[in-house]
Amino acid sequence: MGEKIGFIGLGNMGHEMANNLLQSGYDLTVYNRTASKAKSLVEKGAQLVQQPAGAATPGGIIVSMVANDQVLEEIVSSQGFLAHLEPGGIHLSMSTVSPLTARELARLHEQHHSSYVAAPVFGRPDAAAARKLWICLAGPPAAKERVQPLLQAMGQGTFDFGTDPGAANIVKLCGNFLMISSMEAMAEALTLAEKSGLDRSTVVDMLTHTIFATPSYQNYGQMIAQKRHMPAGFRQSLGLKDVNLVREVAEHTSTPMPFASVLHDRMLAGIARGRGDMDWSALSLNVLEEAGLELPHSE
Amino acid sequence: MGEKIGFIGLGNMGHEMANNLLQSGYDLTVYNRTASKAKSLVEKGAQLVQQPAGAATPGGIIVSMVANDQVLEEIVSSQGFLAHLEPGGIHLSMSTVSPLTARELARLHEQHHSSYVAAPVFGRPDAAAARKLWICLAGPPAAKERVQPLLQAMGQGTFDFGTDPGAANIVKLCGNFLMISSMEAMAEALTLAEKSGLDRSTVVDMLTHTIFATPSYQNYGQMIAQKRHMPAGFRQSLGLKDVNLVREVAEHTSTPMPFASVLHDRMLAGIARGRGDMDWSALSLNVLEEAGLELPHSE
Amino acid sequence: MGEKIGFIGLGNMGHEMANNLLQSGYDLTVYNRTASKAKSLVEKGAQLVQQPAGAATPGGIIVSMVANDQVLEEIVSSQGFLAHLEPGGIHLSMSTVSPLTARELARLHEQHHSSYVAAPVFGRPDAAAARKLWICLAGPPAAKERVQPLLQAMGQGTFDFGTDPGAANIVKLCGNFLMISSMEAMAEALTLAEKSGLDRSTVVDMLTHTIFATPSYQNYGQMIAQKRHMPAGFRQSLGLKDVNLVREVAEHTSTPMPFASVLHDRMLAGIARGRGDMDWSALSLNVLEEAGLELPHSE
Amino acid sequence: MGEKIGFIGLGNMGHEMANNLLQSGYDLTVYNRTASKAKSLVEKGAQLVQQPAGAATPGGIIVSMVANDQVLEEIVSSQGFLAHLEPGGIHLSMSTVSPLTARELARLHEQHHSSYVAAPVFGRPDAAAARKLWICLAGPPAAKERVQPLLQAMGQGTFDFGTDPGAANIVKLCGNFLMISSMEAMAEALTLAEKSGLDRSTVVDMLTHTIFATPSYQNYGQMIAQKRHMPAGFRQSLGLKDVNLVREVAEHTSTPMPFASVLHDRMLAGIARGRGDMDWSALSLNVLEEAGLELPHSE
């Protein structure tokens, strides 16, 4: 029988990750704001608790996968588990949050004699289900060592970026920034092609099976070519949140990033036009509008 | 013994492509402004001529791979082979030029009872040498059919974009635009990472072996991470030329492209600071400068 | 009885300028593509000719005020007056054209033993009518001296930028660039104010009667505040032409200009959405659209 | 003998404003973090106190002119005068702060039965000394009425933007945004002119005495033309702060502002290169650098 692990945050991603831990034999205690989402996990043996603090045990490991910085701060400190984890416990924090938040939380854990391990991930829910996440890791060496088996149960590879707890989150933000940059570039290129009389799908098919033969270019390329941005894999409002995290670090480090500025203005225009709940690739619709093209009827 | 083919333009790319045609048994007549570059091809059996027109035979095929629109127009019309190709000849034009130029030249060939086949390629000189080019094709159906064997001798795959002679060039420009966009995005991301205390190579290694596992991201990513932009695989001045071709089509079709504007301003700043002969990935050096970082000594 | 002067180009601006020369006692020979526009001038004593060349006399002065570079080149060379002006004649060229065109035409005049004086102007038709134009001057000293009385009959002040014929046009382009920049800035600011619940006109009234108390800010500010961009004082398609002239010089001199890039993309989006014939201040409508605001019904 | 007034914040601006109130006969109690700056005011009869709270009297008026939002919040609440102003007192808040901060503070005052009147100003220290400030006003009608005599003692004109306490600050931010936009536009234009062989000062002289004949264009135009940005009238780091306040409102209201993005990136690059303490017009130096021009030796 496995080690007892707390797991907080059962959204699209977290649910799959928790399920994999359960399948790998861990004894799971779970918490989610909307308790009903824990149902299938409970049926498989997980124990549901009513407060974040209930998921923690002194010296144990607690995994979190929540929506944003504010929720993360809440489950840790204000109404949180921080006092219940010490001494010697580990918080394996897998959400995409600000590096500044990660550093602040790491300090807080240290004051409470526990460890904060940052481990944000790349991959969508299907990758999470298939234990195919890519994991960025940062934190105290001993704690990182101890969580290895959990990481292996959730991902296909882990990359260690040292002891600065903010480092893993910066890499995660860099990756998201590259992804949304590639979408804007494809949106502009395909609009140019369409206005030149070419078929969007034919163009993107070629480019994403030759010089850009990766799933990310292929998947988002097809969505952008076909102007289909519902249902959302990752909402544009969350995409803007991530671009704003990038800009926050840019401000903090005095790093001018003109692509980030264009992306910000683009996604903000999408929000202004009511597209916050569409997939973040829907930034492409504003490219179409600026070029004077009709949007698909469903938008 | 093979068909007689004319080949004009023996730069880094053209030389390898001509060599492959020769190896495949074609009877090659070559022309290059700097005749000395034909030496090794002549040794292998190619015939060298002193004028572009000398490479053409009535009803034959002539392949061109030259530096820019102006040179292409010169070898065709002002001092060129146009009158020597008719009737029924084919000009297989593989350079990266403006779609507007391609359309204009196609009209000109039609008036002279020959065919213009646009076939710009993706791939650097090593890919050309290995017959691994990706080819974008557009032009009259019969002519495209007739040049198939030549394309197979030079590339690993051909994608047909119909009869508009400008279409193939638009796809080529879209591809180059995606590539230089990915470089700017990596340059901004790695500068953000460096100013946050991370190691550039470690970051790019992870990202280009997980979510962006393509040679283009890997190769340019390493150059940008290591701040090495010499020797140039493709010069920044040529990169700016291609961005300007993109902008020309954008203007012609009323397609606003803010990423193209950022890239233009970025590369123009590189030219202004004397970096036109460095690799086009050297746009990254201006990202470093804006962030107040020191450039490597060699720059 | 005054000196005999040729005048080519009787658009909104040229008509008023020619009229002032006539009122000042000059003996005017006029040419316009649409001859009917010369009617009221002919009634006041001007002589109408059917070809540009007819407006020129050897050693005389010819004034031109035409729509763009291409028309200017046509009236001078291909079908033009160049051969009829020599020896010793002067072409007082008052249109807004590229500095590169100005330099090229100056060379051409020199070869034909006449002088090209560049004298583009600031001011709208009402300022032209009131002899209130501001004039940028460049060219050969003796020729500049000789045209002084004409300039005084058309403007309220002349600024001499030396002998480079392109210099006056660069100053003119700089001025237009400042004007359209101020419009984009006002459009963004007033949209921010509107979305914050403020009244656009009240805000612009204050700002343009305190820190920006100039007619240009006041007039364009009111148009932008009230979302009224018809009838066009200066069409957006011409505004884009001028921004493109700025960008041409920027390219030629390796000067990155990010504001010019934003303005280009903004006005191109206006053209793409069918607003080329509205006033150039209509770039503001695209700012509104991006912010998700409704456009006025008349647009 | 005049009404008793508290005044907090004796920087370059506040000192002159306080002095004018004193000259107009008000009985002034002053507070400043660095008490020595109150010296000359005390010599003229002002009373110096050691805490912000000491400047407040129940039902009285307190004027504040401080550096940023954080300081304003501190003097009001955490260590502040809020509890000492009620009932019926007025806080006349003249600093440039976020409209969100203004709204929050207005709520806080209301809870404490006092009034928050927002009254940010346009003008530099010399304008403050000459009672020539332009004042943006917003707040509860009765309170605005009561502070009229004070406003007349400090400015040359007041513009009322209603009861939303954030409104006055939005207008102030719009004005600063227009000013810094005009500086970027001039910097780009003059660099284009310089690279074309023209003299920067001659160009700016013409433009700012004809189509842009306002002190703001003239003063900043000369600084930019002559590349003189020390001593700072308003530091670039504060300019960036204001642009960031603009962007905060833009985010809050979903208003894409591409000029604000360019300005942000430009000024952040200036900070990155160590120019935060130069005048905000020093954003021009980064325009020069991007164009490959040498900076003046003193930079």
C-alpha cells in the first residue's frame, strides 16, 4: 500500500493527474472547491476532504494544481494547509503561476519548516491522462528527490532548473509565450494566404508537415486554418493571464518584449469583443477582422 | 543519356541542386555571374556558358535559383533567355521572389509561348545537397507534370498549390515568416530567462526537445541561446528582404501583420548596427541590447 | 502686368494656390487632367492648355501641385514639360512626394539645364485660400531666390532646408507623421476615456485647450471625439500613402520607426474595412472596433 | 486670517503649490517625509508636523501631492490622517495616481464620513509656482464647491469631470499619454531627418512654430533635437510609472492601446540601459541607438 498523498485541484488537468497517482497505488486524499468533481476518484478509493488543510499531513506530500495565483495563495495560507504540513512536508506545486508568487510561497514554506517544489507542466488534459506531461522542476534538492516517483507517475520527462523556486515557472511561461507567438504568426500568415486566394488548410498542412512538424503547430494550425475555436482547450482569458504573467516578469527584470506586447493587445481585443471563453487560438479571429474578412457564422 | 537542362544560379543552394541533377544523369548547361563557381560541375561534365541565353534551348527546360527579384528579371528579359526558350519551353523558377514578380514573369512567358513554373524551396544548403528540399509548386498543369522528375532529383517532397504562379511564393514567404517569428519569440523568451537568472541553453534545450521538437527550433534555438550568429547560414540582409516581400504582399492584399512590422523594425535595427552579414538569427542581438545586456565580444 | 507662370494640378489645394497667384497679378497658364476644374480661373483670366508641356516656357517658372509621385513623374518626363523649360527654367514642385523622387527629378532637371525647387506645404484648402500655407523649401540658391515672390503670394512663411532637393520633402513627411501620430494617440486616449465612462468631447476639449492648444489637435480631436470622419479633408488612402513614403525613407536610411509601423497597420486595416475614402482621422474607428465599441450608424 | 489647511507632500510641485496657498493667506500645516524641505515654508509662517495625521483637523481640508499610489495610501490609511478628518472633512488629492486607487480611497473616505476630491494637475514646477496649473476635478459636488478658492490659488483653470473620483485621474493619464506619444513621434521623425542628412534642430524649430506651436512640443522638441535629457524635469522612471497606470486602466476596461505598448517597451529599454533618472524625453536615446547613431558623450 502506497504513501499517503494530498491532492488539491481537480480541474481538467488535476483530475487526470490525481487519477494517475491513484492508479500507481498512492493513497490519495483529495480536495476540490466543487466537491462533485471528486466523484469518480472517490469511487476508485480516494478520500474526499472539505478543507484544503484536510489534505495535508505533517511531513507528508501535498500536490496542487489550481487555476491561478490567488487560489494557490488561498489554499496555502489564508484558509490553507501551511500549518498542517510541517515539519518536513513538501508542497509539490504544479500550477502555472507567477515566478514571483512561487518565490514568495517558497519563503513562506521555509518559515514553516516545509518545502515548496515548483513543478509546472506542459501538456493538455489528454497528455495528462496518458502520463505524457513534460515537467519543469525547481526547489530544494532533497525535496525534489523525494517527489521523483510522483513525477514519474504523471509525466514522460522532468527537467531540473535548479533551486530558485521561480525558475521552473519562468520556463513554463517561456513555453506558453512561444506557443501563443506561433499562433499569432500562423494567424497572420494564413490570413495573408487567404487574401491572396490560397486555401488556408492546404497551406498550413504543408508547413506543419515539413518545417514545423510538431503536434502543437499541427493542432493549433488546423484550428486557425478552419476558424474553429470552440470548445476551448485553453480559454483565451487564461491565455491573456499567462501573457500578463510574462509581462510581469518582463517588467520586473526590465526586459522589453515587443511580441508579448502585440499578443497582449491582440488578446485584450478578443476579450473586448466577447471571446474570452473561446480557445486561446481565437486570437486569430481578430486578425481576420482587421483584414476585413468575414468571421464564421458561429462566432 | 539524359535530357538537356539549363541551370542558372550557382550560389550555395543552386550549386548543390545542379549537382544533384548532374548526378541523376541530366545533361547540364550552366550559367553563373561568377563563372568560377561552376568549376567542379564542369569537371563532372556540365557545360558552362557565358550568357543566360546560352543555357536555354527552344522547347527545353531551364532551372533558375538566383538571389532576388531583380536578378531573376534580368536573366529572363533584359539580357535574358526568354526569346530562346520558345516555343514550348519551361522555366522552372526556384528562387524566393515576390508573388507579384512571379505573376508578372508568368505573363511574360505566356506571351512568349513558354511556361513559368514557380517552385521555391525550403531547406538550407545541406538539405539541398541531400536531395531533402521541400518544394512549393504552382503553374500550368502540363508544365508541372513535365518537371516532376527534376523535382524528385532535388527534393524530398513537392506540394502543389494550383495554377496561380504567385501561390507557391506566398507559401514560401509564409514559411519564412513563421521561421523568423519563432526566432524573435525565442530571443525574447531566452532574454527574459537570462535576466531572471536562468541559463539560456538549458531553457532552450528543454523547450526544443519537448513541445517544439523540430530541427528549425533546435538549430536556431541553440544559435540564439549561445549568441553565435556567424558564419551566416542565411544573412540578415536577406532575411529583411524576405520580410519586405511579406509586407509587399500584405500591402497589396490589405492584410495588417503586426508581427511582420515588429520583425521589420527589429531587422532594420540590426542592419543599422552593421549586422547585415550575420545570420538572420542575429536579430536576437538587438533583443539583448534593448534589455541592457552585454553582447558577446566577437560582435 | 506680371510674369508668365505655368501651373499644373488644380485639385482642392492647387486651385486655391493658382487663384492666389492670379490675384497677385501673375499671368497664369494652367493645366489639369480634368480641364473643367480650370473654369473659374479661366474666367478670371488664366489661359488653359491641353498638355503639361503647354504650361512651360523656356527659362520660365512652372508650379506643380499634383496627387502623387507617379503623376509628378508623368507631367515632367514621359509626357511632360521637361524639354520645354530649358534653358534656365524653374520647376517649383509643391506636392508631397518621396524625397527619393525629388532627388531623381532634380537630377533630371539639371541634365536639362533647368532647376527643380522642392516646396511642399502644410495646410488644408482653407489655409491655401487664405495664403496661410507653411512652406518647406530646398533647391539651388538662385532658383530659390527667384521663386520668393510666388511663395509669398501663397504662404505665410517659408523655411529653407538647404540644397538637397529631398530635404524639404523629408520635413513635410515628418510633419505629416507627427500629425497622424497625434491622431492615433488621441484615438487611443479617448477610447480609454469612453470605456471608463467619460464623455469623449469633454476630455478632448480640456486637453486641446490647455496642454495641446493647437488647431490641429482641436480639429482632429473633435472629429475623433465625435466619430465624424466624413467628408474627408484628407483621405485615409492618401494618409497611408504618406505613411508609406515615411517608411520608404526609413528603409532607405535604416531607421526603425515603431510608431510608423503601428500607424501603417492601423490604416491598412481601415482600408481593408472599406474606409479608404473617409478622412484619415478615421483610423480612430479601428481603435473603437478593437475595444469592442459600436461604430456610429453612418459608418 | 485664512482657513486652516493641511498640506502633505513638499516635492518640486507640492512645495510651490503650498507656497501659493500660504501667499493667498491660508493658515498652513505641512507634512513631508523629509522634513527639511519645509524650511522656507515654515519661515513664511507654515506649521510643520511630524505625522500625516497631524495635518488633519475634523471637518477641515487636507491637500496631498505625493509621489505615487503607495505613498498616498500610506498617508491616508495605514499610518494616516483618515480618522482625523471626519466628520465632514475633505481630502483634496492632487497627485497623479491610478483611477482605481482614487475610487478605492473615495470609498474609504465615504465610510469615514469625509470626502475625497480628485484634482490631478498638468504643469511643471515653474507652472506651479506661477499659479498656472491646469486642474482636472472630480468628486462630490459640495466638496468640489468648497475647494474652489484653493484651486484658484494654485491654477489657471479647472475642468470638472463629474462625480466618479477616477474620472479626473483618467483625464490626467490621457494627457500624459498624449505628451509621451508626441515625444516618441518627434524622436522617430528627427532621427529619420538626421539619417537623411538634415539638422535636427532646424527641423523641429519649423514644425513646432507652425503646425505644432505649443510649449510642450517646443520644449520637448528642443531637448530631443539636442539630445539633452539632464537634468530631468520628470524622470523616465516616473514616466514609465504613468504609462503603466495607463496600461492598468486599459487592462481593466479591455482597451487595446498599441502606442502605449510601444511606449512601454521603449521606456523599459531606457530603464534597462540605466536611464531611469534622466528626463522622460530620454526615450529618444533608444530611438537613436536602434538607428545605429552615436549617443552624445555625456550619456
